[in-house]
Amino acid sequence: MKSTPFVAVPASRHHARKGTRELGLTVLVAVMCAGLGASMAAPIKVVVLAGQSNMEGHAHVRTIAPIALDPDAASLLQLMCNPDGTPRAAERVWISAVVTTGERAGKLTLGYGANTEKIGPEYTLGLRLERALEGPILLIKTAWGGKSLHTDFRPPSAGPFEFTEEQLAQLRRAGKDVDAIRAEKQKATGVYYRRMIEHVRKVLTNPGEICPEWSASSEFELAGFIWFQGWNDMVDSFVYPNRDKPGGYDLYSRLLAQLIRDVRRDLGAPQLPVVIGVMGVGGPIEPGSSNRYAAIHQEFRRAMAAPAQLPEFRDNVLAVFTEHCWDTRLAELRRRNEELEAKVRQLSKDATLTPDQRKAAIEQLKSQTFTPLELKLLDGASNAEFHYLGSAKILGRIGVAFAEALLKLMSNNPPTKV
């Protein structure tokens, strides 16, 4: 299978014992697509997605249309839209999504992002998998904005969050109630890890709640786990005080490796293929970048990708560098638009201008700042940079990259059928 340029291939291979069945990789659930006989029912491949706000997805659906203006995105547009330009709905992919705004389930289409008007990487991920795989597919997504790995998603094997002496001294100097903070941290530790596992188990126990058309008699195969999180850890200078230096995020790497092991254990899938979506907002970091956060971003990306290099994870964990999905042109247009808005605000305060003069001045500024095509391309952004500009093109590319990585892993780790 052809690999994607977004994927970093890790470093060791799992060798299964001859004749040994990898117990747990297939989760048995009584389920079948409506209209198929028991003998014809294909195993249902389950993919679990987890993370924070970028896994939720903040690309407004209106940002899909501007993709048509980019000739280089023709294949992405073809995946996302029907020939008449309407957004594509999956035929064999179902989804159960729990996000900050609530829980939704049904056939995969638009609206399974952070709210019903947004999409995340699940959309193109599901469409790409449907194109490549036979049989039904079930996506189970759990994602909540503003959650960390060091506390909120902290895996059970990592134990409780432990403050360093330096951190405790820092809290005392700030006049904080250390005992209260410790109690609060203990209470928050691992809450979202547990919620993630509980939701996956709930869905696999009662699939009919997602798709009433399904009836009993087929198998579920756990096909993959996709992790797309990181912002809250990356910006946390309290937990990661040396974050701009080599090794500053080593704790994140250790916790992510533990999370992979714990997810596999708790879902009964010891060789479950895992895709790590490495944070890439802002795009590739050029050598000598003037961005004051460049070192922080670079060190965090290295830490996120590091578990894929562990010998135990070779051929069953891949890191996808989402920086390569970034839209540099759109980011530049967004920057110019912010400058334009600042000038417009200044004009609005100019009491010497009549309303007509102010309107004319704003239109002139606009025409000097953007071409008509650029104004249309600008509609491809709907959110902040840390949410990948709320761009369907960027998140669409990320979803495809996740799917390509998972398909590569599945070729090395075929699920065991029971």
C-alpha cells in the first residue's frame, strides 16, 4: 500500500506466534447491516477517535465550498462532495460522537464536529476508509476541548499527578492553597480517559442505539485508535517548565506511550493500530524561524511523535505530522484580514468622516488588500489558528492523512476474526 508523505514510520515489528490468535483484537457484538443475511454480513470495523478541540473539529461547513477554488485540492473535493457539489454522505459508515456540546450518532455526514454546523477529521477519515475498505465501518469519537494528557486524559498506569518540589514552591510563593490544589488535581486526574473508555464500551454493547437498522448476528473488529490532542499540554509552562528545550516535553512522550498501552489493555486489543496526530498549527517550522514560539512547537511535535519510535510500537503505531496539511495561503490571507480589520476599526473612530465617506474608505481598503479571488478564498477560514483556521480543507486533509496511516497499519496488523 502506498504510504502518505504525512506519515513518520516507526522503528520495530510485532511478531505474532505461529498459530496463535490475537485474542481481543476482535470484539464480538451482535450486529448486522439491515437486509443482509447472517452468512453475508461483513465484520464491522471499529475506529476509535479521541482528543481535544481539534479532534472535535471547528471547521464550519461553509468552508467546504472554497475548496473548489484550489486546483491542488481537486481529489479532496471529489472525496467530500458529490458531482453536483453537495456534501457527500457516507453509505457504510456510522458514527457515535461525544463532544463538549453533547452526544450525536447516526450515518456519517456533516455536523459531527464541535457542533452540528462543523466538521472535524472524522468526516474525510470515514469517507476515505469507506472508499478503501469493504463492509460497514463504525467511528466512535470522544473529544472535549481544553483537556490535557497530563491530567484530564492521564492514563491509569501513570498513577496520580505528582507535583515536583519546584512546582509546590512556586504555588506557595503565589500564596496558593497547596492542599486544595492537590485535592482538585487528584479529582480531575484521568476523568476523560475513563469517559472515553466507558463510551466505547457502551457503544459496543448497544450498537442498535446508533443504527436502529442493524440487527443481531455479526462481528465487530477493533481496527484502530486515533489520538489528536496536545494544545493544552503544549502551552502549559507550569507542568512543562523547559518546554522550549530538548527533552522539555519528555513527560508527554511517556504519558502518551502509557495511554497507548492502557487503551489496548482496556479495550482488549494488544496490537490495536494507533495513529498519533501530531499538532501542526502554523505549518512546517522553517530553520531560523522568527516565530518566538517556534522552539516550543518544534519540541512538542518531537515529543508527540516519539512513542512511534519505540521498538514495541513498530508497525503498529504511526505519527502523522499534520503540519503538512496546513494551508499557508489561507493563513496569510487571514493575517492580512486581521490587519484590515484593525484599520477598519480606526476608520470607525474617525469623527471627521461621514457615513458615506467611511463606507467608501472601507471599500477602498478592501480592494487594496484583496483581489476578488482572495476574498472568496478567505471564506475558507472560520476559526482561530489554533483550530487549524476552522478550515475544512485543512481538517479534510488531516482526516485523509489519518485514514492513509491507519490503512497502512491495518495492512501490517490484520484484525483477527472470531
